[in-house]
Amino acid sequence: MQICLFRHGETDWNSLGKVQGRDDIPLNLAGIEQVNEAVKYLKKFKWDIIITSPLSRAKMSAEIISKEIGNIKMLEEIDFIERDYGEASGMTLDEISLTFPDGKWIETEPYEILQNRTVNALLKYTKEYDGNDIIIVSHGGTINSILTYLSENEIGTGKTFLKNACISLLEKTDDKIKIIYYNKTADELLED
């Protein structure tokens, strides 16, 4: 079983370096192009289902992928929504460091809650769709929390900046899920 963790394409806030959290910012033209490029690589495989965060930047990405690879079934999953960054949402990292010099972002979803919900959702769908290949379209914070868990803290949150429209490929055999590669754009994968 293959699981593709796909980070949505670029938004205007991504291009400005702003933290988005749960603000519902749509893809920009560059983001749509990034997803279309990723489809060229994703078409090399047979995918059975797409599961997406309900935020529009993820849903738009999932809809493009589904349409281009054959209108496969698409589900929304609230547990793949981005981390709530509270009052830091909409700020750049420089603005955040000035506003929160102690590093404590006000009203941010606790990391343990983020990781528990994302990993539990991943395990739920790998069990429910065992034997099928799935694409999960989500966000940098949520995907990094999964990568942190699966890599036992080698990569992921605080260590890996995920590119827009990047692909991280997981493989499930028996009850084990392993990372095959992570944070790769279609350009990088098509070169290999």
C-alpha cells in the first residue's frame, strides 16, 4: 500500500512568508501550476482515493489531482486540517518573533493534539483502505507532524521545511508504515 502525503500548492500568503494556519487562503496561479506539474508525476501510479483537508487550498489541489488522474473518489477529513496558529496566523516569521519574543504563540493548537489527530487519521485511513493506494492532501504543519512520528523525530516538525506541492511517499506493509522519500517536488522526482 502506498500513501502519498501531498502539500497543497502555493497561496499568496505562502509567497509572502505568512503563517496561514486555518485561515482559508486559496491557491494562487503559481500554486495551480505547481499542482498541475505534480500531476505529471502522480499519473505514473494508480491511485484509488484522495483524502483532503477541508481548507480551500488543499481542496483545490485535491480537485485538480482527481480530475487529471481520472476523477477518483475524494473525501474530506477535518483531522487533516492545518494546525491552528492562533494569533500568529497572518504574520511573517519576523513579525511573530517581534510579537512573541518568548516564542509562545498565543492560542496555538498544542503540538501533541496536532500530532495525535493527524497520526490517528492516517492510521484510520490506512486500515480502512488497506491494500489501496491513497493520496492525502494537507498542509505543512500536519504533514510534518506525521513525518516526525514516522521518523521517530529524525525529520519533520522543526527540522523540515516542506515545499509547496511536495510529495512525501509512504509505504505500508503489514502493520508498519515507512517513509520512502519526503519533500520532493515533481521536478525533482521526474529527474530521477
